[in-house]
Amino acid sequence: MSKYNAKGDKVEQIKYDNSGTQKERMVYEYTADGKCTAEIKYDEFNKLEKKTVIEYNSFGKRAKETTYDAKGKVKSQKKVEYITE
């Protein structure tokens, strides 16, 4: 099941198993202009698993993604580079 804001951006997605029990929940945060700035994952008990913070470059493209565990410790970082010709 997915929920969207007035702009049409997905703000929440819940996945269920065949018996209807929640398996995970994702929450998405956006800037005023519609860029996703965070993806937050919760487990079947709505306990925080991880949060990915997304940063953009001056061209509006994804530049960096930092994923934190439930305690706020950095789990991973991904930097994105674009090659232009």
C-alpha cells in the first residue's frame, strides 16, 4: 500500500505478507520542489531500521547518499559522479 502527497510524491509504502501482517514500512521526505531527501525504513514492528539521507549537486542530480542505522551511526556512503562530454 502506498500513500502520496498532494504533489503526487510517494510519502509512505507499506509491504504486507500474504496474511496481511506488515513486513516493512518506508517513509519518504521531500524538499518543497519535490526532491527526495530521505528514505526511512521501519521493520514489521515500526521500529527504525535505517535512514538514508540524499544530497543533490548544483544541477539537481543526486550527489551523495548516506545511510544511518537505527542508532544514527553511518552504515554506508555512496557518492555519485556524472561524466559529461
